[in-house]
Amino acid sequence: MTSSSQPQYPVVSGWIQLNDHTYVRSSAEWGANTGLVVGSEKALVIDTGGGPRQAKELADAVRAITDLPITVANTHAHFDHVFGNAYFRNHLGVVDIWAHHSVVKDLLETGLLQRKFVRGVEPEMELAEGLDTELDFPNRLLEEAPVDLDLGGVTVTFFYLGKAHTRGDMLVGVDGILFAGDIVEEGGHPSFEDSYPHDWQRVLGKIIAIDELYPVVIPGHGQPVDMDFVRMQFHKLRQGIRVSEAAIHEASADYTKAIPVLPYGPLQSRHLIQRLKKSATRATED
């Protein structure tokens, strides 16, 4: 749940307005958040949805707020955050799409497989048939150093704190607000399928360490939260790792017995254990 200390934000044209130039809205299907930051010269859209249908709805909502040229940022390489890129490129004239450099490789490796996850919501995207269903890769790639982007009187910062939910989670900061992608989850349990749990815990710790810069955090899914919520997620992940690793060490033949006592749902608990087991195997091989 969100912190009770969070302010009540106004809603403008379907967007939650965080300040006079920053907005967020959630998709109906997957609850993924899209951010919008508006400067005097251009605007930034953070994550583009799961295909052309969702992207069209987002693009129309963007145009209800601003007619400025659009730049896009992808927080990571999962379908519900990047599959709308082609629509934004083709219909809003987007030239630059920013992401961590590993996102291109991840999409090359998993993009075709991820199409099955949009079944029932984006049928054209699943089948790769029709307009705006191509995988559109980011062309402006973040390395290790932060990048400031001037939108005209408003500056956003792209930065990377390490592997977490995926190996390429990019954060976007603007005027006390941090778009954290799926590193932070309010709308449900964190997803561990592609994760690096120990690194994820460290990244959450780094976010907490900059709480004075970003008192408001926009999770990948769910409502805006504060740093108390991030601290809660940090401690829950630490507990999950500790319980999982004890189970792996003590009962390697049936370590899934730990699932009922983990602080997550059964599916995500299983994925967490599997990722920790995989990382332990890699460490032994190294």
C-alpha cells in the first residue's frame, strides 16, 4: 500500500499531475505506469505500453496535455514498457528513444518470446501483423555515467544504479520525483523472472540513500509512493533472500518448501528461489 503521508494529486485528462510539468498514468490491462514530463521546448514520455493499441491511447493522452515534440525513455526491456515504441515513432515523430545500453541486446534476445505475453490485449502485436507492431529499439543508449536532458526549463536525469529487476533498469529523475520502473512495485509483488536479487537489494539501498533528492517515487506499476515504501520493499527483499538461501542450502533437493514462508506470492517466490539458485550455481562454477 502507499504511504499515508503521500499527498493527494489532481487528475488532469486522465493523468495524475505530480507537479506543474510532471504526470503519470497507468494502463488498464497491466497497470504499467507511463510518465510524462513537459518542458518549454519538448516533452519526455517514460515507457510506451504493450503494443499499438495501448500506445495509441497513451499518445492521445499525451496530446491532450502537450503538442510539443516527444522524446521517449524506456525504463527496461519488458513488453509492457517498450512494445509501444513503434507507434510513438511512427505517429508522434519520435526521433530519440533512451534506454540503458543492455536493453537493445535484451530485446534482440527475448523480444519475439515476449510477444506471447500480450495475447488477448494486443493481438496484432502478438502475431507481429499490421502497422506499428515492429520491435523498435532504443537509439540513445545510457552507459554508466548519468545523462541530463534539457526539455526547456526542465531537466530530467537518466541514470543507472546496477542490475536489479533486469540487467538494464534505467531510472529517470526530475524535480524530486524518481521514475523507478519495476525496481519498485506498488501494484503487486515484484517480478523476479529476469532479476538479480542481491544486486536488486543493493540498488534499493542506493535509492534509499538519495531520498533527499527524490522523496516521491513512481513505481513501474501502482500508485506513487515515498521512501518509506521503498525501505519496506528493501527489507522484504532482504528477508526473502535470507529465507530462500537458507532453504537452498539446507534442502537443495526440495528447496521450494520455502515458498509458503516467503513474503511474496507462490509464483514470484518460486522465481526468486530459481534466480538465487542460478546465481549460486554460477558462483560455484566461477
